[in-house]
Amino acid sequence: MNTDAVNAALQVGKGISDFGMVAIAGAFFLIICGVMWLFIFKWFKHLVDNVITRQEKVINDLLVETKAQNEVLSDINEGLKPISQMQINSVCNNFFDLDCERLCRLVRNVRDENNIDDKQKTRRKIETRCNAIIKKRSIELDNFIHRGKRLSEFMSTDWVKKFSDIIESEIYNPIGANNARAYANIKTAIDEVKVEFFNNMNK
């Protein structure tokens, strides 16, 4: 009877001991699982944050590109409007008429100078001043856009030589000075330049 009681007590003690080990193992397993879940959660959060950051950068780049394209399209649209074409024609005609007056004044100024006997020096002076007039016109035309291009792009560098030749021929004309003739020749050259300019613009 005593032996049975002792055995029963031993069995109970062993069961409690085994159950305690299982409980400890289970608790350890739960701790490991918790740490793993925490690590996985942080890793996943970091991954999501990186994806969101990259997406934001891509979206911002697209917005910048879209804005630039919209500006280009706006310029093109502005150049295609009939009213804009009429305004450009009016402004350019006034500009070229002003250049005609400047070139006529240049003829008088060079003629009044007392060193025109040196033809090479006079030619360089004429070309320099003609180039300054054309350069000024180019800068002013930069303020206007037609079909996505600045109006200065429709100008030609050959115009400097064209006007220089006319002015030089007037300075050294064997018949002598004639302001009316000089104006007529320069006005003809300006009209030719206008036609070339508007043809380039409307190609």
C-alpha cells in the first residue's frame, strides 16, 4: 500500500516536471516567434517605405516633365492662333521698317566721316554696325514665339552682308550722294528680307 502511494507520488512529480519543461519550451518558442514577427514587420515596413519613396520620386519627375511639355504645347498652341499670327506680322513689319531707318541713318553717318578713303577700314566699320543692328533685332525678336520657335531663329546671318554691300555701294557711288536713292535701295533690301523672314516662319 505504501509502495503504491510512493509510486503514485513519483508519477505525479514526474508529470509536473515534464509539464514544466513543455511550458518552458512553449514560452521560449513564443518568444522566438514574437521576435521573428517583429523583425518581419519592421523589414516589411522598411520595404513599403522604400517603395513609396521611389514612387513619390517617379511621380515628381513625371510632374516636372508634364509641366515642361505643357509649356511647350502652350507655346505651340499660341503660335497656331490666327490672332497671334496677325500680331506677329504687325510687330515684325514695324521692326523691319525701323531697321530701314537705322540703315539709312548709318549711310549718312559713315558718309559724313572723313576717313572713308580707307575702303577696307570703312567696310569693316559698315559690317560691324550692320551686325549690331541685326543683333539688336535678333534680341528683340527673341521675345516672340511662333509654333514653338523664337522668331530670331527665322533670321539669316546673310543679312549683314546684304545690307553692308548696299551701304558700301551708296558710300562709294561715283554719281555722288543721293539720300533718296539710298533709301530706295535699302527699302528694297528690307522688303526682300521681310519676304525671306515670313517664308522661313511659315514653312
